[in-house]
Amino acid sequence: MAQLPFIAAVDAGIHQEMKRDATVLYFGQNLATTENHPFVAAYGHERVRVTPISETAEIGIAIGAAMSGLRPVVELYMAEFMLVAMDQVVNEAPRFRYMSGGQVKVPLVLKAGFGFAAGWAGQHTGSLTALFMGVPGLKVVVPSTAADAKGLMATAIRDDNPVVFLHHYLLTLEHGEVPDGEHLVPFGKAEVRRAGGDVTIVATGWMVPRSLAAAEKLAAEGIQAEVIDPRTVAPLDLATILKSVAKTGRLVLVDQAPRHATVAGIIAGDVAEHGFSSLKAPIVQVTARDATVPYSEPLEAYVIPDEERIIAAVRTVLKARR
Amino acid sequence: MSVQAPNAERQIWIFTHMLRIREFEERVKRTFTEHPGVIRGHTHLADGAEASIVGSLSHFKNGDAALATYRCHGYPLVLGSDPKAMMAEIYGRVDGLCKGLGGSMHLTDVKRGFLGTSGIVGAGIPHAAGAAWAAQIRKKREVVFCFFGDGASKQGAFHETLNIASLWKLPVIFVMENNGYNVVTTTAQEDANAAAGEPLAVKAKGYAMPGVTVDGADPLAVAATVGTAVERARAGEGPTLVESKVYRLSAHGNIIAPPGVPLHYPEHEAITIFGKREEYEAALRGDPVPRFRAALVKSGVLSGAKADGLAAQVAKEMDAAVTFAVKSPFPKLESALDNVYA
């Protein structure tokens, strides 16, 4: 085990796979521009390349390379840059296996940071996870710890499908214990970050540490929250969430996206359909307020879910009776 | 570099494949009236582009790849795909090339190097560049043929990809089939080069690669031009943009309508939209299939009787494709959930 910042753990996951598999490529903008860039030094320009600012071509090239037997990882930096090339992400990469009747595989990873609520204003702060999670053929990964960042990246590279790997920008420098050597984290297996019997909180990305902090404050009052981190939202481990709700009877969903663009809403629908008899109170969703993320610091904080709103939601579900 | 001109045998091979594409497409077209309801959605025919398709792919070697657009029936026929499986795919049947999951716009035959077809204009161009990167890494002098229409050159994907392909010297040949129309918009109405009287091949200049315009109705001219581009790509010198001028002899596609309305092919847009019947009739007079037949007969490569024999043989082959496809059952319902993920 080593203490690594989250972002170094992501790199460790890419290194792990590039070392063992010569078909893995890594490319993107402002990357690999010198010979001593660590990935260039290790794997050469054949596999590690800088691209122009051309997201459509970058992702499209990844698709063609993937269909030809390679495993590209595209460095996109920010999830919003995928919006520039949304056709390639949503209507090309996940379609080819299906439309060809299973003749091709499209194993690629789209690596992008998201949710940079640190004064980046309206166009670099989005939480776009839910835009991708419902697309058949796409997998969507949202690590919240350094260890998962490494293990999920490695699994994403080995997966034979297009994977959107979304790492939260505010977790970039968070340190965590990361297993040395080969480390893989399976897709579709949620992690219970904190056990508790009174209420279930489900959160992804940066909302995980916020929910854990809220849970600690609630614990001081004797309220035990169970905090679940799905880690991958496609596939989604609904079973672990339903099992927890069967125990607690109460569900709070925390999501950094605006009200009607969340993963939370999808989970709420599934739990309402499949876990209704377990629920002792209506599900409560804590989401961003319906606004573009503002620049000014207090306004930004007002729009995005914080500990207080999570705690208030927990109190609401604990009070409610069905 | 000099590209060897096709010998007599190769010229007959080219003519046969041109006939095969035409006869296949004629049957797709006739299905709308002979078997109404069998073809759903949208189909797009390559009639008029046969010489360009076959002339280009006459340079295809084992290990090469080709990618195209939704107007994709011609290429796999040349690469060796079974017309029965292709027709069954267009009819949505279990024996289809793609198990009925793709249909007319998404024919794919990976075993024969036909890697994929995007139905979104221009979107497949970077896929070809990606396949070319893979070929570059394999170092076996393999190349990628990237087919698209003139409309695609108005998409960002085209410009972004030509820039990278030239920068990285990718072994790809960009074959732009310029048929003069983006659905019902003429090239001059949407393209600055065309409006200025320039060939579309000049776009290559912006990306430091050769750009050539060729008569796409002449398979030998296409074979010579694309051959030079293929040699350049195999030699590691990078991509070429070939503008192949063709005339689409059918409308853009069959009628777009909800169920219940017959989906046959309307008249060409030159007539229905622009009232230019003479333009269309001139194009018909220049139809590349009879034109090449006449050239082969004139040069003595083929006798009229031999040409008729070939045509009869091809007609029989394509009739069999229709018979097979009509009889092929629909896929099992649960198969709709197969192949979502690998």
C-alpha cells in the first residue's frame, strides 16, 4: 500500500495496463509533448500522442483504433469537452458492436474530470454523469477514492466496451491508500463506505466525502447513516442499494447535478419500483439547485449540495411516516 | 510512383463488380414495389458510383480496411460479402450480415475488412483514421479506405481528421464521392469552394496533403488516381484526398414516411426540386455501367455476347439473394438484447 493522491492513482492504473498490454494507447491534448513525459518515456510516441484540440477526431480515432484491436485511453481533461464530440460518445462508440451484430468490439476509455466547483463558473463545472448512464453499450465509472481510481481505470481499460471514466476534479489531490502492484476493481459492485441502520445515503464522486462528513455529524446525535458509493453507475449495483434500504427503510440520494439531470433520479425510480415495500418514508433527493453553476463563491456553494442540506434531508426522511 | 493499369482480366473483374452492385441495388429498389413493407426505414443507393467504388477497391489487399457511410451496399459486394446475407440484413432477417440489428445503413463485414458504417454524416471519417493508426502500428504496409460524400466535407469531423491524419502520416485514403447534392441542397449552395468554381479537392491544401479530382464514372481513371494514393499511404507518406465526381442516379433515398405510406424511390431531386430534367437525363446518358461496357467492347477486352452473359449471371446471383432474404425468418425477439455489450 502506498499513500497516493487520487490523480496519481489514475495514472498508476493506466501505467499498470500499458505495461502489461502493448495494445493500450494513451492520447489527448497537451499530453506527451516532450520526450521525458513519463508515458512517452515508458511507451514511446507510437502509443502515446498529443492531439490537436479536436475532440470529435480524438474520440472518433479511438473508436476506429478500438475496432482494429487496440485499447485507446483518451485524455479529455474535462467532461464538458465530450459535449463537443457528443455524437462520437453517445451515437458512435456504443453503437458499433450492436449494429454490426456483434462483429466488432469497441474497447476504449474516455477519461474526463468533472464537477470543478472551485470558481470555474458555468462551463467547466457540470456533473454530466446521468447524460451517459442510460446509453445502451456505454459503461460509466465514477471513482471517489484513490484506490478505486486506480482499480477502476485498470478495469475500464480491460473492459471490451466503451467506458466513460469520470473523476471528480475536487478529489484530484485527495490522498488515499492505493494497493501496490496489480489492482482491479470490478464494475457493478457498490461499496458500503459507512455502515448504519437508520438511513441509507447513496452518493457518487465528491458527494461521497460530503455524505460521509454529514453522516459523522449525524452519528454524534445517535443517527447511524449507511453511505453507499455505487462506483460505477452503468452497470449499477441496485441490489446493494435495495438491500440497504430493506434494512433502513429510508433513502437519501445525493447528487451534484441539477434536479432533473441526476443519477439520483434514476436510482429513486428503481427503488420506488423494486423496494417500495421497504420504504418507511418518501425518498428524498439532494441535488444541485436548478441553475448553471455560478462563479461567485457563496453563490456556487448555495447551488451545490452541502453537508447541511444532506443532514436536513436525513432529518426529513427520519421524521416522515408513510 | 506509377500505378499499373488493370489488365484485361482485371478490367473484366471491375466490370463484373460494377454490374453486381447495380443489380443488387436494382433489387433493393424493386423490393419497395415487389415486396412492400419488407424494407423498413431508409435505404440509399450507390447507382452512379459503381465505377468509383470498384475502381477504388481494386487496390484493396488482405489486411486493409474500408469504412463507409449509410450509402454502403456497394463496398462489401466488392470485398466479397455474400449478397444473400446483405439482402437478408436489409430485410431485417436472422441470416443478415449483422443479424438484423443494423439494416441497410450499417452493413459491416469485419472478416472481409469492411469495418463499419456510420449513419451520421462525417462521423465515420475519424474511425477510418483510428483504423489507420492501428495499421501504422502493425507496420505491414496496410491501408484504410475511407469513403464519404461531399456533404461530409462540411462537417468538423472531416476537417479535424484530415489535419491529424496528415500530421501523423496515417495510411488512409479519403475518397470523397462528390455527387453534387446533399439530399436536396446542391454543392454550390453549401460549399464555398464549389461556389467559387473550385474543385472540392482543394480542401486538401489546408491540410498539407495531396488533393486530386477524378472522373468517378471512369473506373480506370479512379483506379489510377486511387492507386497513386494507396501507394503513397503504403509507403508511409500519409493520406490523400481523392474527390471522385459521380452522379447519384437515384434520389437520395426512398421516401421518408410513417408506416402505411409506400416507401418507393421518388424521382431524382434534380427533377423534383430543381426542374432540371435535362441535367438528370444527361447523367443517365453518362451512366458508368453501360459506358464501361461500351469501352470494354470497343477495346476488345470483352465481346458483347460475353458482357451479356456476365449480366445474366449477375442477375441470377442477385435474384437468388432476394429469394433467400425473403424466406429468411425474423430473428428471435430476445436477440434484441444480445450484443449490447461485448
